[in-house]
Amino acid sequence: MIIVTGATGFIGSSLVKYLNSMDRNDLILVDDIKYLKKKRNINNLKFKETVGINNFWNWIKENKSLNIQAIFHLGACSDTLEKNIDYLYENNIVYSQKLWDTAIELDSKFIYASSAATYGDGKLGFSDDHKLIPQLKPLNPYGQSKQYFDQWVLTQKITPVQWAGLKYFNVYGPGEAHKGRMASVVWHFIQQLERGENIKLFDASHGFNAGDQKRDFIYIEDALKMTLYILSNNLESGIYNIGTGKAKSFNELANALLNSNVSLNSEYIPFPKDLLDYYQAYTCAEMNKLQKAGFDDITVDLELGVKLYLQSYQKKI
């Protein structure tokens, strides 16, 4: 049996769907399921049971006899603009620590979502080498909460049978609409196209020309392949980057989308002053660790990912 927290969210629900495709239906989905937009993500999926976030600890006490193979902890506050430190501490650190201890108690594997936000401005690079992690300086409280838990995990002498912290880079694809402003820039660009607007890119900033800020965009399918590869191949416990290893500019992303709608164009808007100190203008995952562990199955480049995303989006409208 597998537990998935954040199961109605973007990566969580996509993971459940992927596991269903592998004939895994013995799933316990943990989330705050009162939000209808998120609940739609699991409407057609197969699972054993849903459990509310606040009821989960009682559920664990009552079901300790179950054979829990793995806990995928994908639930947390993912708002990079969240400033409530206490809220982030409780949701991104304390809850994660309790799940870590639960995995130890249940003799379960523990896979949790970290974030590329921990790399801050990227001056120290984007290596998932454990020696680098204590030196990282995230740019916002969200990234700091993820960094804190990564560092805490690396100091633990008692650990689950296998554990992995996954630094997800810019994941995009079907299932993220409920995230609103925190949805990927790919989703936001698609919304602009659907409204008949030009795609809006940031003007020059952080030493980059207009629209040339770059991110490591990874399609959800490839992110899930990596996530499950770590589990199913019993890789050495540790922290792993989940990205493509290639940085693509927002101009390149806009061009890939505009190829589907030549009647529109892109335009540059002033960079928001309140974001200057908190914005990652460049990200690019170093993928050596996962590649050395045998993973070599990235199949969706940005152009194809945009095409697949558009096809999925248009089927639903």
C-alpha cells in the first residue's frame, strides 16, 4: 500500500494517475479535499481511501497493521510568496518531520518534495551534492522552509529504510489549474493566449535581456518517471534534482506557444520592483547524480511538452 499526501494537488494527483497506469490502486490519498477545484483532479482515479489532513494522525494510529510500502509526501504550502513564517513552519517542516518519524515506525520508504527554490540566486550552482546544501541561501520564506527540512534530514541518524528528497524544478502540465498564481508560467501563457492576449514577458532584469531569463522546465510525465525510478530501483537515499538539465528562456517558451497561434505575439512588461530580490532569473538542474544511478529517460523537450499541454487543455474546453 502507498500513501500520497497532497494527493489532490498537481504533482500528487498526477502521481496517483501514473500509479493507476501501473495497476497500483492500493493508495491512501491524504489532502484537504474540501476544495472542489483540487478534488476534480482525482475524480476519475482509483484508490482505496481518502483521508483529511487533520484526520491523518488518528488514521495512522488505527491502521498501523497495514503494510505501507512507501509514503510520498507531496503536500505542503507551495506558495513562494507566502510570508507567514509560523504557517510555513507548521506545514512544511513540522508536518514533514512527523511523517518522517511515521515512515520509520512503519518501516516504509519516504519520498518527499523539496524544491529548486532552495538554490536561491544560483550563484552556488544547482548541484544536489549533499556537501553544497548547507551553503544554499533561498530567496524567500518558502524556499527557506524547504531548505530547513533538507538540512534537518541530512543530520538524522535514524532514517526510513529508504528516503529521497526531490528538488523539483519548474514542473508544468495538466492538473495545475487550481494553483492560480502559483501555476507554472506555461499555464499562465496558455491563459493569455486563450483570452486572445499577447504573451507577456518580463523586461530586462538580473543581467538578462528582455525575456531571456531562463528556467529548467520539466514536463510532469518526466518528473514522475524520475520520482518513481528512485523508488522502484532502490536508489541510495539522498537528495535528488528533478529537472532536465537544460535551461530554456521565456522567449523560447513564448515562441513554442506562438507557433500554435500565429495571430498573436509577445510583449515585454516592466519587471515588478517588489519581486526583484526574490526572483530566480535562472535555474538549471545538475543531473549527474540521477544519471549515474542509471536514469536516462527524459522524452519530452519544451516544444513537445507545450504541444502536449495544449492538446490536453483544448480537450477540456
